Amino acid sequence: MENQYSYSTEVEWTGERGGDLSAPDLPNLEVDAPPEFKGHEGVWTPEQLFVAAVNSCFMTTFLAIAENSKLEFVSFSADAKGKLEKLEGRGFIMTEVVLRPKLLISHARDAERAGRILEKAEKSCLISNSIKSLTKLEPEVSFAGE
């Protein structure tokens, strides 16, 4: 495994506040400012992509740690909510992202360990570790039965 990787994107303005976001070998995304900042409904915004980056990184980190820990689970989902605030002298800043994972485990005996794995995933997520925003974890662990 290498110690350094590179990821590239390109955005091209398409008019008003919108653009096409692209990356090698990936489908393009239409991006725009949020409606509250003169953008359009139904288009991905930088704010949503920011929260999505935290959420998807948390999921992939959890999946890797769960696999390495041999945690048996039935399903995983997570919703995430970012809080954008205008701070005096700093402008708008995403001050926090709250992650609400829902994990359905196979065995009740794994509930405590599953909670620790979720916490470790939140602490190990490279995106969370790369941003200034506070990341909060509010997990829900349930089990499917023995």
C-alpha cells in the first residue's frame, strides 16, 4: 500500500450558478448553489456533497473495520445532517455533521462490540479527520435475532 494517493475532479460552469462536475471514469454530476443561495432545486450542491463525503466515508470505513473484526450484520444505513452557520468574521461554515447510522446485527451478543466498531469508524474516517467541522455520532444498533 502506498503512502500517498491523488484524486482529481473538474468543474465547468454551465450558466447562472451551475456547472458540470466530472472525474476520470465517473459519471458527471450537475452541481449548483442551493436554492437559498440563488441556485436551483433538484441539483447536487457543494453543501450536500460535503455531507455526502463524510457519510459515505463513514460507511466505507465502517465496512472495512467490520470485515476485519468479523462482525456479522444484516444491514447498515446512515443518514447525515450538516449544519451550515454564518459565523461573525468567518462567513458561512459547516460547523457540524451528525451521523445517524442504523446497524442491524446478527447476534445480540455483538451489540457492545458493534457500538465500538461504529465509534472506531467515525474516529478513523479520513474525511472527518480532514475537515474542521465537528462530527457527531448517534448510532442505533438492533439485532435480527439468534
